[in-house]
Amino acid sequence: MRRMTDSQLKSPLLLGVDRASSRVARLGRNYRFNNLEVDRFVADIGLASRRLISREYQQSTFRPRNTLRIPDRTEELFSDLAFYWSVGQIWSSLAQALRVSPTASIAEIGCGHVPKVAIGFHYLGVEGKVDLVDNDAIALERASRFLQLIGARFPVGVLQATLFDEGVSGYDCVFANHLLDDLILDHFCKLHGVDAAKLYEREDNYLEVWRDIIATPHLLDDFVPVLADTLVTKVRPGGVVLLLDYPSFSHRALGLTEVIGLVRKATRLLRDAIRARGGDIVTDLPAASITVDRITVTQDDIVAFRRGGANDEL
């Protein structure tokens, strides 16, 4: 079967979505479904079409979980584990390029439910303490347990906090995987009184807020200087900070490709702001890009600097 190009696929697919949506609306009236039921189903059709167009259906589906379908469940598990392995390998490569000492004290900011930075240090064989930092107590418990399950041998600490809390400081290394986009989202939500946690409960709400963010001029003007001021205080003199924000599978699946450009703009502005505050931007990272499995990280996705200009091994 000949595979259609994106442009060939998009037009008939969207036409089919429109027809399906109209048919659902007619059926809803005939069978007396309420407007909420009809609206939700039409929204599901739209979300499914976006996943198909973005080629991210392997990563995110609408298929109901069937406990009897062991092959499907294990395939989903293996896909997730392969992704975590890939990100871990990237962080392992970055740590080697930064000459991180095996005994360095490390903080992973915003670790979430799976500590991807710490996974990289597990592969690297570090021995220094790794603190998992997140504002979500449940995420911290699961992230810590994940490291136990894979047999990480370094000491693990948990700290329920955010990057902006005073207690998060004095480390040799402060690292974060996909934190910058979350910080931008939180910044916008605080400005407009939106509960950021509830956005993750419904994709359509998440989509709407991100579209508002993208359409907001000068949003980064206040955000970037505050973040730069914060980051330079988180490590000891000579310590290193690295933020990694590669293009997100979730954003592509939801059709939010503009977020990638916004985050990369924030990355460029943040480098300039840190340089103005005396931080030495690290430029000797691996080549132009790192590719592991389906993930490619370029220099555009990284903010890395040393505090105080020290170039010795950390």
C-alpha cells in the first residue's frame, strides 16, 4: 500500500472529520443525546485526527485498555521504556561532555513521575547523591520508586519544592528535562488566574491555554530575567546548570508545533540573560546534535552554563 504524504493525507482526513462531526450532530438530535455528549465525541474525533496527521499515534492513542490483550499492553510498556532509555542515554552523553564527577551533588528539577535525568546518571554509574525535586508528592514517590526498580545505586533524596524555593540551592549540578515549557505555562497561568494542574485533566483546555500563550506578545519579557536570576543562585561557584527541552511528542500529537518555536526563543533569550549575569555559557557539548532512537536533541534545545567561570571537573 502506497503511503500518502502529509499534504495528501491532511485534506481528505479533515474532510472526513467534518462529515463525521456533522453526522454525530444529526444522530445526537435524532436519539436525543445531550449537547455535552455530542460536543465531547466531536472533540475526540478532532483529537484523533490531529494525532494521525502528526504521526504520533504510536505514542498516544484513544484505544480502550483491554486487560486481556497482553501483546497490546506490553507493546505500550516497551514503547514507554524505550523512550525513557533514550532520554537517559542523551543525559548520560551530556553529563560526560560536561565532565560531571561521579561524586557530584545533583538536583533534578521537576522530575515528574519518571526521573529521566536520574536514569541517565544510573547508566553513567554516578555515586554522588541525586535529589529529585518536584512540587507533586505523588510524583516524587513514584520517581523514587522507579529508581529503586531499575537498581540505581546512588543515594536518592526527595524534595517537595519548586525551582524558585530557597531550599533548592548549593548543588554541584542542577539539571532539568523538559522544564522550560512547564515554567512558561505556569507563568502564564499565574498571570491569568488559571489552575495549571487542571489543564492536564482535559486536552482541549490544555490546547486552548497554549494557543493563548502563543498569541500573547512579550510574554517572555518578564519571565526570562526572573528565571535567569534564579538559575544562577542554584549551584555553587563553579557549578553547572543544564536545561534540556527537545521537541515534545505530546505537543506534536496535539498539533502544538508552535510551542517548539516559543521554547527555543526562550532558550536563546535565557542564554543571553545568563551571560549578562556572569554565567559562562557552555558551548563544547556534543557536535551539532544527539540522536537516540526517535529523539534528536540539538544545541537549540539546550541552555547550559557554569557559574563563576570554573572549568575544572565538577
